[in-house]
Amino acid sequence: MHFVIISGAPRTQSQSNTAKIIAAFCEGLHNGGNTSEIWYLSDRKQWKSAMTAFEENENILFALPLYVENVPGIMLEFLACLSAKERPGSRISFLLQGGFPEVSQGRCCEEFLKTLPAQLGCGYGGTFIKGDMFGLSLLGKKMETKLLQQFIEIGRQFGESGAFRQETIEAFSIPEYLSERQIRMSNGPLRYVQRFVMRYFAKRLGCRTKLDAKPFCEKELQETQEETI
């Protein structure tokens, strides 16, 4: 089968976690003898070709990051440009990744995604949700390779049927919720480790102020105003 994969990530391809996930996913997809073409909505020069690919092909996969519990604005804008297909037979699936470890964080977005295929004259091929992807590009090459390995197998299984099977979702799209023990650990001893890790990530991303800074609280705002007088 031939698949059209459209990345709904607003980051450029070189900076996108979604792009890395797509690359691993396609490796598994191709191992099964399938072919694919990938379009990145972050590059608006690709939009016209992506629209044509959507119109002319039957197997469509949107890969996207979770943004404020839902779909990135750039993908919504692209979807608004599409026309519903008149001929039946096409199918749209979704690969949704996010930084939160709990899959439940993506359920609101999933409910919205479920409504899209029918509006576009297509069938629904399921939504695969994978969390805990925030540090994908920040934990080093060895850990990145380990995290991406699972997407090779997910892509292989997806290519066999052209949709996300329930057994694939149950095996890889976990955990739905953190256990009580994990929550207690996060609120207890692990919180110090988490703070250290988050400071490290912030520095890697270019942050130069304290993570708990409150620039808009009354005292700090007043001090800022006095400095500018």
C-alpha cells in the first residue's frame, strides 16, 4: 500500500519530534513492503502538494503533537483548506504524540480527531496516542534511539492493515493513567530529580531565567517599572 503522511507539527522538520517519530514509523512501514510520501505543514510551500496528495490517495495518516490538549493551529488551518472527497474508499488515521506520560491527556483531542474523517468524506483508521515524548530530542542519541524503536514496530503493524489495530494500541499506547504509587513518588522524592531534569531541559532550550519566576506578580512588576523610570 501507498501512504500519504502529513505532519501537523508547527516546528520545522529539523527541530520537530514529530518528524523523528515519522521517520521511525516509516522505517517499519517500508519494512512491510509499503511506500509513503511525507509532507510537512510547517513548510507552507508544501501545502499545495500535500492537498493534491490528499485528494489523489486513499491511505492518509496525520501525525501531530498535542497542543493545549488539542490540534495545532497550523493543522486546523490546513484542514479548513481541504474539500470532502466525493468517491468512497479513502481512510484517515492519526498518530498523536505528547509530552505528558498519561495517554488520557490526549483523549480530548482524540474525540475531535474522530469527527474529521466523516467531514472529509473518508473512513476512520483509528488514533494512536503516545505520551512521554517531551525529552525525545533532549536525552541524548542513545535514549532517542531507544524511544523511537517502538515506532518502527508500530509502523510495521500499521502497514499490514492500513489502520491502527486495537492490539497495537493496547500494547504501545500506555499508560492511560499513572498509578497511585507513581503519583506518590512524583510528589515525594522524585520531585527533586524532576526539578533538576527540568532545569537541564530548560537550559538546553535556551531558558535563562528561573523556572519558578513570576514576572507578572505585583512585587516583581513594580520593581521592573521602577527600574525603567
